[in-house]
Amino acid sequence: MLWIKALHIIFVAAWFAGLFYLPRIFVNLAMVPGDSHAERERLLLMAHKLYRFSNMLMLLALAFGLTLWLHYGIGRGPGNYWLHAKLTLVLAVVGYHHVCRRLLRNFEQLNNRRSHRWFRVFNEVSVLLFAAIVILVVVKPF
């Protein structure tokens, strides 16, 4: 079980690293001047590759997490309401991940309507979700 737990933590951390950096690329994309095609294409390539890699990391993190929950019984039993809150936040992170995909497609199709300031705020959402999940797992407040 400890190997599964270690792999879960590794893949969660790696997945979040991608979620921390991908919106930062969006900030840079939103700031690219209209005539700078090479810079835009380079950033789009970086964002696309990072999204694909993060997608694989997400699937592995979720698989190891489900293994801990369903096979080893982590968080099951009475009084483990922290796990319900954590799973709700994990669903929010998966949703955030898919919103990143939609935003990337908007950039690829030249349909972005958001400013670099909006993306700076959007970038912080993943940090807040990560902090809340870590607190729930470590502190288990309820």
C-alpha cells in the first residue's frame, strides 16, 4: 500500500505542476502581439504538449487514488467526511483541467477573449485547490 500511496502523491504533485504552469503560458499567450506569429506558435506548442503530458499525469494520479480508496479502504468508515470534501475538490480540479483544455483550444482557434490579467487570476485557482486538498488530507478537520 505504501508504494501505491507514494505513486499517488508523486503523480498528484506532477499533475499540479502542469496545472500551475499551463495557465502561466496562457498569460503569455494573451500578451503576445498580433504580429508575432512565431512566438504565438511556440507558446501554443508548449501549452499543447504540457496539456497532453498533464492529462496522462492526471489519469495516473486518479488511478492510484482510486486504488487507495477502493482496494485499500483509505478514507472509508464512519467519520471520514474529509474524504468526501477532498473528492469534491478533486472533481473541481478535473473540471479545472478540462477548462484549461477549452481555453487552449480558444487560443489555437484565435478565439481568446480574455485578458492576461484574467489568466493571472485563473492561474491562482489551482494553487487554492491544491492547498485545500492538502489541508484536508493532512489535517482531516472533520
